[in-house]
Amino acid sequence: MPRRSVAAALLVLAALGCAAGWLALQPAYSFVWRALRDADEDLDWGQAPPWPLFNLVNYLATWLPRLQARLLPPHLHVGQLGVADSLAGGHLPLAELARRSGVKSEELGRLLRAASSHGVFKEVGPGVWGNNRGSSVLRRSHPSSCNLMVQVWGDESYSAYEKLADSLQPGSPPAFELRHGAPFFYWLSQAGNEQRLAIFHGALQDAAKTMNAATLQDYPWQRHANQTVSDVGGGHGGFLAALLAAHPGIRGMLVDLPEVVAGAEGHWRRRYPELLGRVQMVQGDFFRTVPPADVFFLRYIIHDWSDAQAARILRTLRAAISAGREQHATLLIQDAVLPSSGPPSPLYAALDLQMLAISGGKERSQREWEQLLAAAGFRLRRVHRLRTLTAVLEAQAA
Ligand SMILES: C[S@@+](CC[C@H](N)C(=O)[O-])C[C@H]1O[C@@H](n2cnc3c(N)ncnc32)[C@H](O)[C@@H]1O
């Protein structure tokens, strides 16, 4: 057969394959879409959806960076103004929306027009606005609300990117530090930034609502019954509370910076008073020292830091494991594991740059994880894949 005919036949086969694949995906795709559309306050986040659904959502997650691009920048500010919350009860005329947000009407209309050109908010009649799928997740009360996360991305992260190119100079601190004059986590703890600190930890709590179920179900926590799990850098402790509630034999320890632990104590008194007797809150610095524990759990911590800083944190943990306890203590790191070759998902490529800009951190491949752990005196034992595009890396003192 002449080469051109073979090429044409292959092309037709490829087109048919794509069409068949697309058709096969349609029912599952519309199922996920309906589930997301119908999500509301009473959605049960205690149960992670089955693996096939998660795999599909993960596939769709490659579209998230496009969504992120849609959410920059007019929508970020609309998020801050609480417009989506004002529209929760139904459509409103622009003048009323502006009155509720306390801003200028004509200018707000232009912001909404720009946002709606990206599919976020809908002008349902001349000068009358309503929420749509894209804007509903900007509501504070939405079960998968990204209102606070959008504010973090639109404020601290967005401003850091101004200095990204400068930060690539050898010896330069991370972009955020160049822009704001202090490392990100210390800046958040400074007097005057209390509101930004509260927004950051609120955003993490919102994100945790959707992540906790998979972290609880896809790692065998029952093997740590009757042990003490230290959530190092655990923020306000939303995950630790979920873990203690699900495993009554486990005791918890929450280690974080002093201002964060102070916030966590108030949060637990209000939200989880029944669990307070099983948790110890520790104000600390994981670059210096942490108390001993049976299990050290670090979620979205190590990716915040460069290799040298990450190794320092891990050495602090290694030092907390006393001689003779090496086989008993477990280190669990929840983070992304990038593919060993080829491009990562666009979501993790974007997060990798986010870490670079904010604190000089990075996402890592399994090989990089192994090297980092070995440099700090640990050995990777197993990688537990989770339904959230991340993994729990299980390690032990070498
Ligand atoms: C990205 S957040 C992750 C929070 C939490 N693990 C989660 O999954 O939601 C990073 C956490 O590390 C904490 N942190 C930053 N520097 C720290 C330090 N030197 N010592 C202890 N905690 C620190 C921050 O306060 C913050 O709570």
C-alpha cells in the first residue's frame, strides 16, 4: 500500500478512536458535572467518591489551570467584594449589588462584565446579575468554596509574581520576600497581618474539607491505633480533628507557629470541644525542634521549601526519634509526586511555580523525594496514592 494511503488510514483510525473515547467519556463526564452542579450545603464530604469517579475528576483537573486563568484578575476582586454571596438569594440589579458591597456601581458593572466574559457570573437581563456555576463557588457558604483561596491567590500570590524574574538571580530570596520584605510565613505572623493570616488558614480549612476524606480512606490509619500522631505544620488542625474523630484510639499533637496555634486553640474550642482531651497543641518551629511522637505527618509542608530547607525540617524530625526507636517511628509526607519524566499535570506545574514564587519551594518526583529523605536520614518505604492527585510517602529512619 502506498505510504500516503497508510497515513490516511491511520489518521481515520485515530479520528475514530478519539470520537469513540469522547463518546465513552460523555456519560461519566455528565455524571460528574451534574454532581458538581447539584452540590450544595448538605453535601456529605465525609465519604470520598469511588476511585473511577476520582480518576475522572483528576482527568478533568487538567482543565483547572484554564479555570484559574479565567479567575484572574477581575474575579478575584469580585470574590473579595462578596458579590457571589449577595446573589445567593437570587438575581439583583447592579445598583443594589453595588450598594450591598459599598462600591461604585458603574465600575462594579465593568468588573462583572469582564468576569462574565470568562463564564463567571451571568447578566440575566439589562443591568441585572445572577450567579452561575462559575461564580457559585465564590460564595463563602458553598461546600467547595474557593472564596478565601481565590483571595490568597489574588493577593499574596499575585503580588509575589511581580518579582518572579528578579528572584531567579543567583542568591536571591524567593519572589514573595523580595516583594514584601519578609519570608511568607513570618510575614503572615507579623502584627498588622492578622486578617491575612485568618484568610490563609480559612482557605486551608476550606480546601481540607474536600481533601480529608481521601487522606483518611486511602492510607491505613488503623495501623496507628493507640499511637500519637503529630501533625507538623498542621495549621488550625482540621485534618487532625477528622483523624481523631475517625480513630478513637489515636492521640493527636498539633505543631505550628505560635500565632497559628493560638488560632487553632480557639477554633478547636468552638468546633471540636469533645476532642480537646486527646490533643496536645505545641507552639514550635520545625526548623529548630519538635517533640517526639510515634507518627510525624506533614501535609503540604515540604513542598513549601527548597531542598536545603526541606532537609533541615526532616533532620529536626529525625532528631526527635531517639536511639532504639528508629523502627517504631513513622514519617508520613502528603504531597504531590511528579512523574519521573515528561510534563506533570498542568495543575501541578502551576503549583510548582506557586511554591517557587511564594517560598522558594518545589513539587518533587519520586526520585527527588528518595534523595531528599536519604539526605536527612530517612528511607522511603512506600508510596500510597490518594484520590486527590497527591500521595502519602511513608518513610522510616534509616
Ligand atoms: C501550606 S500550610 C499547610 C497546613 C496543613 N498541613 C494543611 O494541610 O492544611 C503550611 C503550614 O506550615 C506552618 N509553618 C510554616 N513555617 C513553620 C515553622 N517554621 N514551624 C512550624 N510550622 C510552620 C504554617 O503556619 C502553615 O500552617
